[in-house]
Amino acid sequence: MTDTPAMDIDPALAAAAREKTAARFIGTDLAHPAVAALFELSVMRLAREAVADPGRVKPTPPPPPGPLQMGAAEFGPSRRLVDDIVPPPLPRAFLALQEVLGNPRSSLRDIAAVVSHDPGLSALLLKLANSAFYGFSGRVDTIERAVGLLGAAEVHALAAGAAVSTLFRDNPYPDLLDIPLFWKHSVACAIVSRFLAERCGQKNPERFFLAGLLHDIGKVLLAVAEPEMVGMALELARRDNLSVLRAEKHVFAFDHAELGGRVIAKWHFPDALALIVAGHHDPQLCGHDPEPALVHVADMVVLALGVGTRPDPLVPALCPEAFASLNIHPQDLCLAAAELDERLPPLSMAFLETGTR
């Protein structure tokens, strides 16, 4: 991010940035202090980007007029049940790693031996251990040393993300879901989720990294299993100015969050992870559990900063009860943005290279 002082930005660019950002925040409550802080931060970031590229502040063109090419009445909700969508099995190498990690007698050498049998995961761990993301001193040139420095919980989170990303490296429907943008958004949400978990004193913040990384996995499953209906949902969202979540519910009678939670359970991840994924858009459904609330807030922060599965994404409404349950402050979200700027480039590049290997 360019450190252009606010006073050096052309007022016309600043005004255009504010107008375009307001369109992205149209569904939010700008009276909420956290939302207001993110809005101002997003305006300033867009204005700075526009200094180098004035096209960044051009308004997003409206959707073309006309009826849906595929009428809602033809489908109705829903011709397929959420449990009918079966995910592909996780790679055997990851399942073997889970087994070793779950054995209290396993040593670092045992863990490293399993990791070494997966070239993609080995390359990812070595790349990250030597990157600015972790900032370890000295060259990390063995898997055993990488595992020792990262720790078992971090290795599990990274391995799970790498395993899932390799399942969906091919993208037969790029018009429905841009896989590189999807994983960039997922990694960004993972980084912010862990940062907020640390800020609000959650134990084992690595598990929130994994929750953020997998929070939108239902989107990929929908695009692969029902591309025609996903296309209809996206078109419906554009035409009627709906959130994609509402459009999914109209078309499917469920949404990608509910599907994601079911998929996480089918992969035999912990129930708590399935609950976080299922509830990240509507954490109030999970009662007073702060864990879905944390990923809900992280997802909103990342989208507010413009890191979405599509360029210039709409910002979802912030659940005020969810934000209050975390006992954090609006300034913490600005600190999360700074953390994202530093951590996202090396980690997203590593995951994209792993997922497209």
C-alpha cells in the first residue's frame, strides 16, 4: 500500500473513492463505530490506489436490464437437498497426518516423516517457514525443523488448507467462481480470524486460522455440484440487488454456509469447526458462542478491505451482537487490516501455488 498522505490526494479522487465505497457498504449500518472505522479506512485505501490508477474509482456498472435467463419459477427451492451434495474424499496423506497428530505418543520426527511423503505439503511448509509470514531466523531447510518451529497445531491447519485446496485446483466454471480470488479471500479471512482470536484471548488461535480458511468452502461445492443453479443465483443477485447468500437461499433453500458446515462434518473435522463454518453469516443462530461471531467479523473486515471472490465486493452487514461478544474495539479492526497487508502476500501465494500444482 502506498503511503500517500491524505492531503496529497486530489479531492475529486477522494470524493469518487467515497462514492464507490459507499456503494459497496450499502447494506451496512454506518452508524456502528466498527463499520464506520472500516468505511473510512476503505475510502482512504481506494483513494490511494486511485492516485496510481484513476480507473479504480470508476463506478461499478449496473446489471443489464431484462428478465432472468433462467426463471426462478422453473426451479423453485430446491430440487436438491443439502445432504445430497457429497464432497470428494480428503487426500490420504492428510488423513495419515491427522492420525499421527491425534496420537499423543507421536514425536516431531513422526509428524515430519508423514509430511515428507506429501511433496506439495512439504514444499508449502518449507516455503512458509522461510517466508516473512513467520519471520524465523536462519534458513529452515528440513521438514523436521519446519514442523518443530511451526508446531503441531499450525501444521495441522496449514495441511488441512493445502489438502482442501488441492481438491479444487481445476476450475471448470470460472464465470461462477474465480478460484485464485476465492483462495486469496479465504487466506485473508484466515489471517484476520487468527489475529482477532489472539486479540480477544481465545485459546489455540490456530483453529480460527483453519476456520477462516475453510469458511466459504460451500461456495466451491455448489459451483461444482450445481453450476446451472449457481449461475441462476448470481444472476438473481445482480438483477434484484440481493446478496448472493439470499439468492442462494431462494434458489436452493439453503446457502453455502449451511452446506459448508455439513461438508466439514462429513470430512470428520471437529464439530466446533463445522458450527463456525455454518454460522459465519448468521452467528446469532449459534446462541452466545463467540466462535462463529469471530469468523463473521473477520469475513466482514476482509470484504470491507476489498478482498473478495469478485472485484469490489459488497460488504455484508455486521451483526452488532457478534461484534460485542468479542470484546474488541473498532481500532482492533484497523490493526487487523495492517496485519493483513503484511501477512497476505506470502501466504496467499504459497496456497495458490499449492492449489494449482
